[in-house]
Amino acid sequence: MRFNKYLILFVLSALTLLSCRQDFEFEYSTGGLEFSKETVYLDTVFTNIGSSTYTLKVYNKSDNDIKIPRIQLGEGNASKYRITVDGMMGNDDDGNGTGDGKIFENIELLAKDSMYIFIETTINYDEYANPDSEYLYTDQIEFHNIAGAPQTVDLITLVRDAYFLFPQRFGDGTYETLPIGDEEIYGFYLDHADPDNGDEYHWGNDKPYVIYGYAAVPTGETLAIDPGAKIHFHADSGLIIGNGATVNAIGAYSTYDAEGNILVDNEITFESDRLEPDFSDIAGQWGTIWMTDGSTGSFQNVTIKNATVGLLIEHNSGTVSLKDLQIYNCTNYGILAKTATLEGQNVVINNCGQAGLACSLGGDYDFKHCTFANYWPRPNQVSVSIDNGDGTPQFALTNARFDNCIIYGSTSYGISLKKEGNDAFPFTFNHCLIKFFDFGQFQNNPLYPIANTTDYQNCIIARNSNTNKPDYLNPQNNKLIIGLDSAAKNSADASVASGTFDILGNPRTATSWDMGAYNAISFE
């Protein structure tokens, strides 16, 4: 009985509402619409690659229900933009059964209401004659009315030409793959005479490179990358340097005007192919630069950002040289070195999910004037970790030396050392600023700077948050230059610093024997 009672009340309420409803009467718009933006900037896109979706909100703030006679792109069906209006795809002018996203007619908008317009684009750079590698494409959305000229919202997109490198598609529909152990991954070997890209073992700076899948340098080959080259990786993509192969990514210092604007950009950059500002500091957008067993190379004046692992270096046959290298925003590691031989100067690493620098499974490491900061937003990460294995077997740690380095992140411990077995575990920190807020856990551990002073020579150990701070400019946003109040200022080993330059190309002098990759500056 109670169920029937509620059912009767529900039906009566619904009938009452229906009986009160009046049909909406729409009048044609005379203008007066308002918009969330006067111009929609669709951020830079690569040629023939679809953009992200952008939003425009349209407001009818009048007291009248209106009908907009026509909403269309200014270039009509020839426009390179596509829009949806309040969920509608527009007229089907090409007869394919779906709206073209170009022209819309008789769109209704209630009084004091609003609607969304979603905007996308895909543009072929080759359709526009232009001596540069960029083209500014523009159009507008027109909102017609019966009173006069249409209202408009401008659309602007910068289109970049690029070299696109990707696996070959075979006649049977399968794609080129690379053998990795017992598995195959989506990837390809570079080619000396590719019909579209020329010599793929030489990456210049005339246009960016966009990589799909893993590009591999095979045995005996060398990939040379010029100053100013910009390398972009699609999701699940990266670069593999094979056994016996070499990569030389040698950039140079950029030049600036008096206001600090770049005149010539000589830095080499490895990052994602997502160019929108919202993706500029998102970790894990692509895979890694993987230097496999037996490979070697150099990275100088290079920035690597937004990868899963910035550099994965395994059992390299020679010394990998790292100079003026910045690595930011990596899901796992900035550098994961396994039984590797590395020399680093002015290396800066920040915002990595597990460790900025991981010297794993032994190896031989020498770092001078480096800044290892880790301000990853979640806890339990460190700036530098060193180990000789995780159980059996152990791997020989030949040397791990750090001179004039800053090792200071957001968690209590800047370093993590793990020694397995009875083999030698030689390491030295000389004139370094190291964060180590210990609460009794490591006070008797011979690897750490409480019980061990021999291997921490003239170091500044930050034991609490009140003293010995690095005074970074803005570490959360990867601005790790130090200020004049830094504990690292004038604290470096002069014999190591003398005759060297900081990561910005400024000479280190007797007034700037500063730890880390940067000379200290005034923030005022």
C-alpha cells in the first residue's frame, strides 16, 4: 500500500509540472552575445598532427530566448578548424553522414543561459608557402544575427614544420619493430638515406624532430645532434643507442639580449610532442633515452624533460660525458645508471619520482659542480642513490666521487647508500652541501655523515630546516639557481672550481667559488 501511495504522488507531481510548462518562443538574435574569450589561441601544433581541444563559452545574458541564424567558421568549409556547438557537429556539406564542424544554422539559446563551443585543428604546413619553419594560421568564428554584421571570435594557431621519424608499415598491415631481449617493441632503425628525412644519423636545427616509437642507432653508427636541435617524442617513444653505437648531442650556450630574451637558442632539447603549456611540466609523457650495454656518448648543453626515465645508461663501453645537462620531471629517475661509467659537470636534476641520480649496480662515477635537487610532490624520493646491487650478485663500485655538489631536496634525506656484501664500496663527497635530517635511524651507520666523517670531506651537512639552506630561486618550478644567502656560496673547493664555468657560461672566480651548477646571484 505504501508503494502505491508514493507512485500516485509521483504521477500527480509529474502531471502538475507538465501542465505548467509553456513552449519556448525563440526570436532571432540581434547580436549582444558575450564570450569567455575574444581570441582563442590554440597552442603550437606540428604539421598534420591534431591539436588538443579548446573551449569557448557563449553567453546570452538577455531576457529573451534567442535563435542564432548561423554560426560558422570564417573560411567556411575551407577552414582548417573544426568546431562543435552545444554538442552538435553542424551541416553535412560533404555528404558523409556526419556534420563537418564548419557551419551551423538556427542554434537556440535560452535567456540567461550559455553554451559551449569546442575547437580543434589539423593543419598541413606544406599548403602554405613560407620560408620559415613556422606558419601562423588564423580564422574566426562568426555569430550571425538579423541586425547587422556578425560578432566574431578570432582563432590563432602557430604551425610548425618538422621531420617525422616512425616505424615502417608493411604491406600486410604490420609495423617495423625492434628486438629487445625476447620481445619486440614498436620502433625502427635510423637510415642514412631516408627518402623524406635524408641522413637520419645527423639531426640538425632547421626543423624539430618528432619521433614515434623507439628510434634506434645500431652497432657501429653514430648519431650526431647539432646545437639548437629540438627533439620531440610521442607517448611510449624514445631513443635507443645500441651496443657499439654512439650518440653525441653537443649543444652550446645560447645568446641573449639585454632584457634576457634569447637571440640564438643553441641548447638541445628532448621533450614530449605535446606543446601546450598545460603539458610543459607533466612527467612521464614519453619513455627514455636508453644507452644499452656497450654504447657510449656525450650530452652537452642539453635539457631532457617530462620523460619516464631521462637517461637509462647500462654497462657502457666507454665514459659517458655529461656537461651542462638539465633533467626535469621524470616519473622514475632523472638518470638511472647501471654499472656505468659517467663523468658529469654542471648537471642539474629535479622533480623525479624515485631518484634524481641513481648510481646502481656499481660502476664508476665522477660528478663536479652538480645540483641534485628533488622536489617531487610525493614523499620517499631522494636526490642521489648509490648501490652495488640488491642481494646476490654484487657489482663492483669502482668509484663514486662528488665534488662541489649540492644534494638537497624536499625530503629529509638527500642521499641513499646501500652496500651489499663485503666488497669495497668507495665513495667521496668533497665540499658538498648535503641535506640529511636524521632522527636517530642512521646515527651508527658507517655509510652516512653522522658516523662517517672520512668520506665526507669539508661538507656542509644540513641537519635541520633552519640552517645550511641552498636558497634556490624556485625549486618546485625547476629554478635552481642559488641566492646570496645560500650555504653553498663561497663554500666550494677552489682547486676544483678554478678555471671552470657555471651552467650558464659564467666563469667561476675567487669571489664565486660556489657549490652546485650555478654561481650565486642576487634575487632582487
